[in-house]
Amino acid sequence: MPPRATKDLTLALLEQLPQDSSPAVIVVKPERPSSPAKANGHRQDHRGPAYDPSLVYVLETITLLAIRDESSLAAVGELVADALQNVMRNAILQRSAAQDKALVRAPVVLHMISSFSQPKLEKSAALILKGLIVCIKESGTLRNEIINTPDFWSTIERIHTVPGVSAGVFSLLKAIVEDRSPAVTADNYGFVVGLLNSYANAGGAAAASQGQREPTGRRPPTQEQSKTRETDVFQRGEEAVHVVQQLTSRVPALIEQSHLERNEAWITYWSPIFECLRIQCENPHRGIRRRAFSSLQSALQSAELASSDHQEWTAIFSEVLFPLIERLLKPEVYQSDPAGMSETRIAVARLLCKIFLHYLVSLTEWEGMVETWFRILDRMDQLMNSGQGRSGMEEEISESLKNILYFMKSDGYLVPPSPGGEQGSPIWDETWKRVDRFLPGMRKEIFPDPPPPPPPPQQQTPRTSAEESGGNASKETEAS
């Protein structure tokens, strides 16, 4: 069909569509859609427009006409795109992306998709995901516009738990993070970390559910399928934590580009990373938890984390390590995996001491250093008396604290009072008051008592002349 005839036919079909004079309006989407109101315990019935098969027929026909070839797309593509502002068809989205034609305004389309009710969105999730993948698989203006639009992230956040779609959304998310071009930006950084954290949480929820089920003989086929799905969820959870670790390498560049104040930069970029890893260090799934702990340890020792120019990084103690230990001491967290959580508690005790020692020289210039040191000792006391047995924990805490105390001794941070009455370090008394509660023999090991002074030499009594003459006489007698 010639382009002119195609256009005439399209215009004739468009005249059959109802006119909608309401303008398209874009509003800021909430992070999570509010739940529909319920009446008497039942979901309210929000009826939409009545289904009109002729409308669907017209829209599909003009779409097929538009995507037949290049000349048709040039002749009627813009007309069809305008008609589809309120009705989504995957074909036109794919064709627009492939031809890189600005026929559809991506933010408008994404806003309309994200405005779907949750049931409608879940029903069409597979088609929506397929279209999004096509649109962003290649670098370009369309891709950048989509992944920096809040409605894109709102949409995939709402469909990422849909069965059959969750794996595809995760693959899409990984591709965005691992892309060589700077796909993760200040506009989508928080969304990315939040979604990755959600996938890791899903693995923990599956592990907790699995632990509550009693093993009973041979599983029926439905249970075998459920087991396979859980394995996939666990794998995605571990991969999600690994991707979060990858993001730490991007943080310095993102901070530099943002031109934010140091405190705001910490809250915007470092804090979400550490919050995610801290949460996953208490994940009921042992594999996810171990991966998170390894990632947290690497992030805490990142060369770009600490700086002498600012002190926001010191929040790693008050916002990350101390809250983590407090959570691990909760009975409900411990009971989610008793054997594994004992191991995690010991590892975190070691990590806390290691990080404090790693940054000790820098911390001495910070006014909160003394309070942090005392809080470390209090946490060690709590861990030692947490009720899981003292063998492994006592040995680990003893060795870790010993390393710190020896360093503080050698560098003059911890000095005992002198025998002459001179005062020792300001933290001397309070340090040992705390340490003696759970390691009473530590002080003498680090600061052994000085050896007792040698006894004074005994004075010899001078001999009298009579004793000397008697001694000489006896010698003569022996000689004779």
C-alpha cells in the first residue's frame, strides 16, 4: 500500500476513536502504591471503562499499519503514537526503540504504565518487561531517559515480585549496574540499591519459610518445584549482595559529580550501601549473610571511605557496626539460624576490633573517639555474655582486644599511672573497669606487674682478733 493510501486509511480509522480532551499530566509517584481501601474486609470494586472490542481492533490495525515499513512509519507513525497515549501496545514501543524515533515520549508512557492498578500491572507484567528490555538494551537517548525516570523504577519495583517476571527484572537490574556506560546515576542510585536489597530480603524470607517446614519423607512434585524456585531465590539474593558490593567502586565518582556537602554525600551514597549490607548480615540464609559480611568488610576498608578532610565516615560505628551487633544479640535473629549466627557474632566482634584498629590513628583526631572505644568494650562484654557459650567467643574477643591494647600501649594512648604518683592516660581507669568485667586477666597480660626489687646485700660482721688467733691455731693443729 502506498504511503498516501496508508495515511488516508489511518486517518479514517482514527476518526472512529472517541475523542479524549483531557491533557496528560505527570505527577511524582510515591515510592510504594497505597493499598486499595477495603470495605467490610473486601476490596472495593473500582470499575474502569467498559471493554470495547471495536476500539481495540482500530488501535491494533493502525499500529500494524504504522510498523509495516520505514515509509509507513514516517507517514503515520506520529499520528498513531498520539492515538496510543492512553493505550499501551508493545509493538509500537519496540518499533520506536528499534528505529530510534521520538514518536512516544518515554516519561509520559512510563507514567501511564505506572498508573495501572496493581492487579492490572501484574497481569501485564511480562509484556511490560519485554518492552522495557527492548527499549534499554542499547545505549542512547531513549535508554538514558527511561532509566533516569522515577516511573520506570516505580514500575519495576511493583512487578519485581511477580512470579515468572522476578528473574527477568533482576537480569535487567544487573545489566543496568554492570553496564560500562554510567547507567547508575544520582537520579536512580537509591532505586537500584533498594531493589537489590529487596531481592536479598526475598532470599532471607524463603530461608525462614524453609526452616519452619518439617522434612517429611519424599517430596511430592509440587514441593520439588517449590524447592527449585527457592534455590533460584537464594541465588538471586546472593547475586544481589554481590552487585551492591560492585556499586561501592562507583561511590567516589558519584560523590565527585554530585558536588554535595560531605555530610549530604555520605547520606546519599555511602549510607544506603552500608544500610543494605548491615541488614543482610542478619539474613536468615547463611550464604547471603556470609556474602554480605564479606562485602561489608571490604566496603569498611575502602581506601576512599575515610578522609582527614571530614568526619562523616566515623558513622560506620554508630550507624553500621553497633546497630549490627545489637540486632545479632536479639533472640529472634539468633534463632533464625543458631549455629550460623554464632559464627556471625564471632566474625562481627573480630570485624569491629579490626576496623577500630585500622582507623585508630585517624580516630584520635575525632572528639568521639573515647566514647566509641568505651562502646566497643561494652559490646564485647555483651557478646561474651550472650549465652552462646564462651569458648570460641572468648578466644576471639581476647585476641582482638589484645591487639588493640598492645597498639594503644606502644603508641602512648594507654599509659598506666607511674609509681611516683603521676597520672596515667585519661582513659586508663575506665578502660580497665570495663575490661575487667569480662576479661579479668587481661590487664596483667598487657601490663604485667614490675618485678620485685632485688633484696639489699647482707652486711658481713667484722671478725675479732681472738677469733682470728683461734682460727690460726686450729690451722696449725691440722697441719701437725
